[in-house]
Amino acid sequence: MSKFLTGEDLSKKVYDIIWEAEQTLIIVSPFIKLDDYFKKLFEKHKYNHKLHITIIFGRNESRPSKSLRKEDFEFFKQFKNISIIYCPPLHAKYYANDNDGLLTSINLYDKCFQTNIEYGVYFPGKLIEFASNAEKQAYEYTHEVLEKHPAVFIKRPVYEKKLIGKNYIESTVLYDATESLLSVFKWQKEPKRFHHEFPFEVNANEYSERPEREHQPEQERPRFKNNTVQKEQGYCIRTGKPIPFDLKRPMCFEAYQNWNVYKNSEFKEKYCHKTGKPSNGKTSMSNPILQ
């Protein structure tokens, strides 16, 4: 059942959400400024490659560093599995982990927790599967926001796949536009890079075998427009939402987060990744296209 919180109860709930995260931690806050206490909470997860941290911040379009300082950027870059998204019109504040969600007025800003009058509504319950309707809507809308706005920093774990399971090797930075963001004149020229373009993890076995050169017929070559490759259209096999066509990533981010809890590659899904047509349970992560 949802619960209204303010004062110390509100502050403690934010602390709990950060500290108790296991596989998912979402921070939506226009302004972020970490004091030593916040850093200690986050540092519990510094070496946890299984926890995906998503940071969405915004405001101060002319000076983004006023919304998230360079020193705090550098702090977050140390984590093993993290996405940082920039959303200039952001004004909402939302905190969530695997089990709890909080819609609130409070920024992740040290001073707000010490002097401001803030309040919010707490939603207990495992994300998506057992969450309340309001919590599901908050969670799903948050992923719509992050998919529509450019990534600033993406870091992902690298795994070596085995016959049974996988071994973590390291984490690698897939994208880093922090310098151009903090230098506003460069950021205006930076191409948009959206969150769903990046894999959820990196497969170390991908290049274990020498690739063969593919010779494409002329009509199958990539189409170009305004000097950018036009990606083939695909659809999320769980939600039906349009996404880039990629047999290795046939789900939108929010659906993958849900699937990743149980990792059942044979779980029956609803849509065909190639056509978007209802599949009536005949598609899955291992077989995303209707035959």
C-alpha cells in the first residue's frame, strides 16, 4: 500500500532505496549533488556488475554542470554497470530499486535533505510484477523518458559465456560524452545517442571466431540519409513498441529489465520482432521472429 512520507521518513526512504538495490537502481533528479554520506551509500555498489544504475538528470541547458557537477560525473563513472541520461526539460523526481518506488519533490541534492520542506509518496512492491498500477506507470514512463533523451555516459559489464552460465571479466565504457556536454558549444554539435542503442551487456565470445566478409547485393546495402545509416525497423517482442531491428536485442529497455529478473529465454512473448504482429506466444528471446 502506498504511503505519504515527509521529513526524516522521506530522507530515510531515499537512503534505503539506494542502499538496498540489488539488480536495478533508478535515480531521476533534475539536480544532483553528492555529499560524503550519499557517496558512502552508493559505494556499497561500486564493484557490483550485476546492479544496473540509471541516472536521469536535467535542467540548466546552458550550463549542465549546475545540474550534475563534473566531480559527481567522475564518481559515477567508477561503477561497473551504469547509464547516465541528460533530459533538459526534466522536473520530476523518482527513485526506485528492485522492490520499492518513490515519487517525490526532493532532488538528490545534499542541501535538500537538510533544510527543505519536501514530501513524497512511497510505493512498496517488486518492480513491474507485483507493483501497484501507479508504480508500474511511474516505472514505465521513466523508461519512455530515458529512451527519448540522449545518453551522456554508458558503461557495461563484459561476460565470457560458458555452456552453463557466464563469467564476469571486466566493465567497458561504450559511450562517454561528458566533456562535450560540460562544454556546451561542443554538445550542440554532438549526435544524439539514445539509450536503447546500447547492449545491456557485452559478450566477450563475440569475436572468438574469425568473421567472414559478407557480400551484399546492391539493393540490400544500408540506406543513407543526412550522412547517417538508416537502421531497419523492429519491434519489442513483449510490448510491441518500435525499436531498432536487432536479433540480439529484441526488447525495449523496460521490457528487458523485466525479463532480466528471471532470464527465461523460452518465455512466451507477444509480438514478432520483425513485423510487430501478435505472435500468440510463438516468439521468445531465443526465437524473436515468427517462422
